Amino acid sequence: MKLWLDADAAPRDVKDVCFRASERLALPAVLVANHRLTLPLGYRFLSTVRVEGGPDVADQYIATHADKGDVAVTADIPLAAILVPKGVVVIDPRGEEYTAEIIGERLSVRNFMDTLRSTGVETGGHAPYGAREKQAFANALDRVLTRALRTA
């Protein structure tokens, strides 16, 4: 089992929570990005993969290499829509788990919002990432990792 991080846009707080969970559980964590990442010292189970190309190349790498039973952290709904049917547990940086029951709806809403934005409609975005979001993410990560480790 591995913990995959779509590291291109993951908030620093999310990475920190993942680093600590990886160390605590002796769980390999792989950060994938299209830019160079520097890992903090003292974490034995972290690794990085730098992919060349556009923003979706990191997503493609994770989609290709993640296996059933792994856990992935991403805000990218199209990536989640690929991973969930493969049996990868996916949560977003705000702690929402993407399940088979909701991923189709989330993808439809995302595509609809993309269409609106492409026509010039201002759709807003998420509220700023703060302490409450970090705590929700930490709780969700703990839940999904505990569940995944039990079934591994």
C-alpha cells in the first residue's frame, strides 16, 4: 500500500499531515509533480517523482502507477474518477472522500462549472484553506488509512 500525493497543487498543510502519517505508519508516500520538490529531512518513507510536461502529466503518472488498496490525495476530480474504479481510496485536501457513489456527480458538476467558466461566467471558488480544513483533512486521512491498512 502507498500514499500518493498529487503534489502540484496540494497545500503545504496537507503535505505536512501526509508526511507525519507516512512516518507514523511506516507507509511509503509518493509525491508526484511537474516541478522539483524538496523533501523535509527526517522522513524515511517519502519519495518524489518529477514528471515532464503539462499539469495533467502528474495525474497520468498517478493513474498509471496507483494500485487497488492505495490511498491518493488530490483535488483533481477527473483523476479521482480514474482512481476510484481501480479500487484506490481518494480524498481531497479538504477531507472529502470520493466514492463510487458520488464521483460521477462530482465529475458532472466539475464539467458544468468548466463550461460556465469558458463562457466567461465568474463561478468563484473554495474558501481559503485554514485550520478547520486542515483538521478535516487530517481526520479523513486517518480514517481512510486506518480502513485501508485493516483490509490490506
